[in-house]
Amino acid sequence: MNPQQQPSPEQPPQQPQYPGQEPVQYPAQDQVPQQPYGTPVQQPADPFAGIPPVNPAFTPSPAKANKGMKIAIIGGVAGLLLLVGLPVALLTFSGVQQRAKQAKTDQSARAALDTDTKEPAGSKTEPAKEPVKSSEVKLADKNFTDELGYKTSVTRLIRNYPVTSEYERESLAKDGLELVMAEYTIENVSSEVSGGSPFASDLQMMANGKAYSQSYLVLKDDLKKAGYTPLPSTNPKAGEPVTGVVLYEVPKGAKLSLFYHMKVNVIGGDDVDKEYKLDLF
């Protein structure tokens, strides 16, 4: 074909041919069916339809799936054990710390106790002081009868009567005193009187020219436990004498005398105001 010649519109352009290549045949234009206007052009069929893909979608084998499930189960169990075991481990560690702290505190307390109980270097423990021994003196014919007909007798004296309280013992020793117990018997020798007998608070103990009243250093209950009966405050009837003890705090080792100041108002008679003194020991 002449290069100057233009191809006819009824014929497609000629493709160049190469050695060994078959010529391409194009159908005539009038043989191609015309599509009506507005009708979509049909697409040619997929030439690869029905042919399986070269690399199909990956499907795990049952063995691999089971292996993955086992790994997931093991991981879940390990996580659960970690979740449960961590608080337990923390609590256990906390308990160990508390026991260690308590043991340290107990050890410090024992060390402090040992330090307190140890005697300082060079110090000497003073021997315990032995309590002063009591001495009992029985008396006879140590009595007097007052104006109302009551006979008062001193039957015995106990010097250095023991005191259970260490503080009271030290207090007595510091003041140079001793505790003396006097036992009295009071009886009605006249059938006419009905009152006015001496009470414990009326009977005083003289020592070095000074009168000492009743002491309450030892309680009545303690005297009863020791086997003594406090002198009752009562008016004995004829033939029914009363006996009891009275305590006094007097100078240690002093000579003792009973002193009784009788002062009684007598109805229809003369009042009594008289003093009685009885040397004892």
C-alpha cells in the first residue's frame, strides 16, 4: 500500500506482520451486529471461569487447629493461675513480714527485760530485812473498877505486832514507833448499871508521858483472820464479860500504862468525871 494512500473507512487498518505470525482477520463492519442505542454492551465471558485458582485459600489442617487450641487453653490456664496465685503470694509475703516484725519486737522486749533485770556493775543487792519478832507479855492483876461498876482488866500485851504492808513497816521504823496490841476484858460487877462501860476509843495507852489513842493500821477483818477479836463497843451485862483487843502506835521500847478518862452524865445522879491510870510494862 502506498504510504500516501489513506485506508478506507470500511476496512480496519492493517497490522504489521512478523515472520511466522498468522494474519489477523477482522470481520467486516457490516457483519458486527449493531447494538441499539441505550442498551448496555454485553461483556464477553470470563475465559478463566471454571478453572480452579492456582493458589487456593489457606485452610488449616485439623492437627494445626488442635495444636492452636491447646496453646490457647494452656495460655488461659497459666493466666488464671497467675491471677489467683499473685494475691496469695502477696498475702503470704505480707504474713511473713508481720511475723518477722513481731519476732523482732519480742526479741527487743526480751533484750530490754534482760537489761533491766541485770544489776549494774559494782552494785550489791542488799539482803532482805528480817521482820522484827513480836513478844507477848501476859499480865495478871492489872485491872481497875470504875464508879459505875465496870471492871476493866488488861490480860496481855503483844509488842511489835507484825504488819503485812512493807510501806507501813518502813513508816513505823522511820518514825521510831512500834505497834502494840492490848487485850482487855470488861465485865459488869454491879447489877444496877445498864450503860457507860468503856469503849475501845476510850482506852488510851500512855508512853513517855503522852497518851496514844486506838490505831487503825490493821483492819478488823485482818485481825479476825489472825485469830483476834476486836474489842466490841457494848455494855456487858452482869455475868457476861466481853473480851477483845485494841492496837496502838507507841514509841518503840517505851514503858506503857493504861489511861482511861471516864466522863459520864448520870440521869438523876451525880456526873462522873474521873481518870484511871494503870501501869502495865
